[in-house]
Amino acid sequence: MIDIKNITKSFGSLQVLKGIDLHIDRGEVVSIVGPSGAGKTTLLQIIGTLDRPDSGTVCVDGIDVTSLSQKKLSDFRNQHLGFVFQFHQLLPEFTAIENIMIPAYIAGTSQRQAKQRAKELLDFMGLTDRATHKPNELSGGEKQRVAVARALVNNPAVILADEPSGSLDTKNKEELHQLFFDLRDKFGQTFVIVTHDEALASITDRNIHLRDGLIETPIIPQETCLDSETTTPSE
Ligand SMILES: Nc1ncnc2c1ncn2[C@@H]1O[C@H](COP(=O)(O)OP(=O)(O)O)[C@@H](O)[C@H]1O
Ligand SMILES: [Mg+2]
């Protein structure tokens, strides 16, 4: 599902990633952990095609994303990836359901279908009665669940989350974490979650420890995009 080979990334003279090898299976929920400044966000952004590595290859959902043009990358992100950030980043002037529908519009989905899908997701999240509320009328936990629904609206293969529960209280944290596993079980998504939260890290399928620009005990990918034509990219 995700195959990373020998990724390096520097900002000026600071080499943040020093040769990362990583393989993540479809349907895995993995956490990326490590000290602040270790390069967790940088790695997640590279997996999410929001940043490019200086060298190395990144394959996501059977596609070598390091070779895509900017235009193809934005289509790829819209169709294959969902993002959840620490602070929900919902658009304040739109309602919950509208925020969820926006990526579907960008993908060219009809309004009827986008609304239908957004309603299903709101229902799944237990937020049906919050559909027409704007973000400032929602609690922190509700906002974050709307953000997760927005990430899911195009049914992406991979959800990337950067400290998703970092701004939530314990109860909302636990609910959000459970939601990730429920979603994986229901929709089969792959989750890559950067977290400081030990409770979350302890329940993920695998912890990826990042330290000094390298992964402790890396699993080196066996295949590259080039010989993974049998992989069927999701719709
Ligand atoms: N765009 C950037 N320009 C310069 N330095 C950056 C940039 N992004 C990250 N860094 C630096 O790279 C290092 C790793 O950052 P980051 O990936 O955000 O770490 P983490 O998420 O593990 O805390 C930090 O020292 C940070 O200051
Ligand atoms: Mg970070």
C-alpha cells in the first residue's frame, strides 16, 4: 500500500530524514512516534505528497507519486488520500455537511451524491443532528469528527493524521481513536497517524519510531511501484 525507499529530506543544512525505508500494508493502522523535531510531520507530508523528498521513492496505492506532475498530484491527493490535522481546519463559514462535501465537489461528484455520502458519514459519526451547524457551534470532539468525515468523503485508500487528538480532552480522544479502528474495520482504510499520545500508539497495529532522521528497526519494502502492477489502485 505504502512503500518508501531511501527517502532523504533536508531543510537548508539540517538533514531531517536520512534514508527512510518503510512498508505499510493495506488496512494497517500504524503510528509514527518519536521526539519533537524528529521529522514525523515531514515524513507524513512526504507520504501525503504535500512535500517532495530530496531523493528516494514514494509509492502510495500502487502509484509512484514522486514522478507525478503538480496537477496530477492534486488529483491524486483528492482521490486517494484523506488528511486529518491537529486543528480540524474546517472552513468557518460553511456548515458541517458542507465542509464534508467540499472534497467531493472538487472530485466532480454531483451535489446529490456528495450530500448523500456526507449524510452517511455524519450518521456513522453520530453527528446527524449537527449537520447544519457551523464549526463554531460544534464542540472540539465534534469538529474533529467532522474533519474525519471530510477526509473520508471520497473514500480514499489512505488516511494521514498529524496529532489528530492533540487538542482533545481524554473522552473525545478515546472516541476519536476508536473511530479510526471502526473505520478501518468498516471501510478497510489504511491509517498513518503521527501521535504523541501513548494510549493511541499502544493500540495501533505497529509503532514506527523515528529518531535522528531514521526509523528504528525498519522493514525494507520488498516491492516497488514498478513491479506492483497487480495492486489495484482504489477508485
Ligand atoms: N519547511 C521547513 N523549513 C525549515 N525547517 C523545517 C521545515 N519543516 C520542518 N523543519 C525542521 O525540520 C525538523 C523536523 O520537523 P518536523 O517534521 O515538523 O518534526 P516533528 O513533526 O517530528 O516534530 C525540525 O527541526 C523543524 O524545525
Ligand atoms: Mg509534527
